[in-house]
Amino acid sequence: MTRISGPSVRLARRAAAVTVVTVTALSATACGDSVGDTSGTGSGSASTLTEIDYYEAAPQNTQLPKLLDECGAQVGVKIEHQQVPRAQFMPKLLQQASSRAMPDLALIDNPDLPQLAATGGLLPLSDAGLTTEGLYPSIVEAGQFQGKTYGIAPGVNGLALYYNKDAFTEAGLTPPKTWDDLTKAARALTKGPRYGIAFSAVGTEEGSFQFEPFFWTAGASLKQLDSPQAVQALTLWKDLVDGKSASKSVVTWTQADVNDQFMAGNAAMMVNGPWQLPTLNENKDLHFGIVPIPIPSPEAKPVTPLGGEVWTVGHSDPAREKNAVAVLKCLLSQDKSLEWSTNAGYIPSNQAAAEQMSASNPQLAAFVEEVATARARTAELGTAYPKASEALFNAIQASLAGGTPPQEALTAAQDAAA
């Protein structure tokens, strides 16, 4: 999302949506004032732990306290839960980290992990006996910094291609698997007020997040934003817009806006995440399917960005750390991971739980399939990711809205990110 998104962007957007009837992928319905004070954890009884997150306006904010209470009871501790607005969340945590007064448990957007771990305020979970066995390696990587694991996700989200089954049937088409298929289908499905495809190319992390599946699947790297592979990916998007298979308004659309266009029948396909499913499924007249992000060639594999949050443990006294790690083990167990992800619209980090979810809910099968080859946004650049992401979404804006050739736009982006 994102966040730097998180549902990160997705969650946050979804939260805003929930406020107006929709839910941001990361936010949930406001549930009142925070409980407890997370201004410090260095003192006080180890029988009471503090927890902080930014789910102030998402459905998760009703589920999370329940899971925390259950896991706290299992360990024999009470957990004080606090929600902080997304915009204030990282500044607050960074201030706490600098004074070594981190909350015992914090659920943070995965791209923020390197910045927070670099302060030294987080407990290395890999040194605390917390195993990542049974979790997807790609998800484990999202919580690592300088070779150590500082955060572990209970579940993740990503992006796939939604398509309108009725429109495809009418046009005699099958869901696209390659970029050529996608281009042809988008052109054929563009009819009257309906565009063939919709995606978010907005000038924020959300735009980078949506572009990264095409960027990485082409073989591009954030270390070299103007590579031939990167140019190939941006050219795909520009051709879709210039060819009128996608609206020029994609440069202003958030992921929530894209979902609205798809639901209204103004787009036959869209790039979006699993957090949109509750809203989509409420429309019984909308018949849609979901497939993995199309690939440039048959031998390629989709590489999507991992969205979602990771659990972290703050440095404190040994007794508090031990109890916090025990609670975290409970939260990451197969049953709790499945319960959390089902409620949040995520894919469980636990492979067995993800397979169980895929078998019981075919709508999530494409997202589960992509997790194995997904990539943490900070995997290549660590704390330098935000700068590269900003350069990338500026390049997308310059090319799609400003008419700058992809090569020129991405060369400028590489210079800005260097």
C-alpha cells in the first residue's frame, strides 16, 4: 500500500473507503481512544505489555484486540492496545526508538522496517529463538535488515489482475497471460465509455506499488531505474494510455478509485489487491475472475510487491522481551495467521495456512500463487527505497501525464535516485 503503502497503501486507502462505505486496506473503523500509554516500556511489570498499530479506521481494529487478548491470555500477560493515525505513526515510533522507549509490540508497514531497525530500537527476532520455519521465504525477507530478522508478517497482500467475466465472454476472450495478450484484450474490450483496463498511476507510493509488478516481472531492478527492462515496462503502460485502452485519469486514480471504475463497468480489467474483495462481492450483478499479473514472455514469472505489515518487538528488559516474543509466536501460529488474514483480506504468511485458504476460497488462488515469487519493496535498497520509489512514480507521471518518452523519464528518475 503501502503505506509507504501498506495494506499499507491498500489498507490505508481501504480505511478511507470504509469511512465512506469502503475500507482502506489498512485502516479500519475508528474504535475510540487508545488504551494504555506506549511512551515507554523500559519500566513496569512484565505482566503488562504495550502494543501499537495504525489500524484506526479498518475492520482489523476490531479483530486485532481480540487476537491480542487471546494470545496474551495464552502467555499469561495483559496487552494494552493503542492505535495511532498513520501520518503520526512512524514519527512517534522513531522518536521512541531514539530514546529506547519502544512499545513491546508494534505492527508496522513492511517498507518502514529498515528505517526502524537501523535505530537499534528493535529486538532481532532471529536472536530471540523465534523461528520462521513454515513461512514463505519472500515474506521472511520483508522483515529482514542487514541479515537479521526484525519483523515477521502475520499475512501479506499483493496485486493481481481482475477481469469482468461477462465482458470477456461477450468478446470471446480468455484471461490474458502475457503482455501481448493483455494489450490485445484491453484494445478489444475498450468500447464506448468502458476502457479495457484500469490501474493506479497516481504520484505516490501507491503508483510505484502498482507499477512494480510490471517493472520487476520484466527483469528490472530498483538499483537501475532506466534499464532496458524498466523502459519496456513503462512503455507498456504508456502504450495502454496513449492507445486509449486505459484512461488518462489513471495518473490521478488511487487503488480505491480503480476499484470504483471496475465496479461501475467503466473498466473491463483492473490491477488491484485482495482487500477489494469484500466490496466487490457485495455487488451480486458483477461477475469477475482473478488471475496472476500477466508476464512479458511465457517463461517469465510474475514478481509482485509484498504489501502488509510486520510484527516487531521493542528492546526492553529481558522479561518483557521474552513475553513479547511468546505473544508473537502465538500471533504467527497457523490458526491465528489464517484467522487474521481472513479478516484483513490478506494471504497468510504461513504456507500451510495459505494453501488452506486457497483451497477454500478460489478468489484468492492467484494471490497465493504469486506469493512464492513476490518481493519485499525494500529488498534491493533497504532504507534507500523511499527515494527510489518517489523517483519512479515521478517518472510514471512524467511519461503518462506529461508525454515524456519512457527512456527520458526513467533516466531522470535514475539521476534523482542516485
